[in-house]
Amino acid sequence: MTDNARWKSTVYIGGLAPVVTAANLHDAFIPFGEIADVALPKNGNPNSTDTHRGFAYVEFEDADDAKEAIDNMDQSELFGRVIKVSAAKVPKSANPGLSAKTALWAQESWLSENAVSEEDRMVADDAQNSRPEDPMQGLEGLDVAGPNPV
């Protein structure tokens, strides 16, 4: 499955209670279709007692299943909290450009637009190598300074 298709079949679930687990989310969303993955990002704060950050992503096998889950689960209650279910947005790091983790010149899209063919590279190298050895070559007859006498 392509990355673009994966994001179309992924839903974002926000407002989760601290006691929610990936297994709970799997059980709550399985009626809408086959689930490929459940991601429940962990809390990075070591001082926090919460095990996750309060949101999750559920990836379905089919994009229509994701739409069905959004229609049925948005604003529903899960473990005493009203949850927000919507289509997942593609993260900025997934798009090529300045925010990407890969250097711009190493990305396929940039290479396809700006790649120089081997033939062009050889012509440029030949042009550089064919420069005269003597920097004064071709300047004969320019021994008089100033404007040309009429």
C-alpha cells in the first residue's frame, strides 16, 4: 500500500482517557472493517503518569472502512470521554520539501526535475578542459590602451 493510500485509510482519535489501550481501540473500531495497525503514541514526559498522549491512529485495510468509522464513532463516548474521530492528516515530514528529513537533492522528485544527463555532464567537462593554457592567448593586437584611433 502506498503512503498516500495508507493516510487515506487512517483515522485520528483524540480525547482519549488515560486508561485506553491499543487493544481497547482495536476492539472499539473492528466492527467497521479490518484493522491494519493501531498506533497509540507514548507520552514523552517522564514526570507524567499518563501512558499515552491522549490520541491515537487506527489504520484500516480499506479507506471506505475509515470513512465508516468516522461517521459512526465521532463524538461518541469511550471510557467516559467524548472522543473526536476524523481523517488523519499527512504529517509535514511525509511531504517532500524543506520540512522533510531527507535532503532536498536526495529526494526522487527533485532528482527527476533537476537531474543532469551523463551526456550533458560530459559536454560541460569538455568545455572546462578545453580552456587555453596561456591566459594571454587571443589578446594579440591589444597592446595599445585607450580608444581606437580613427
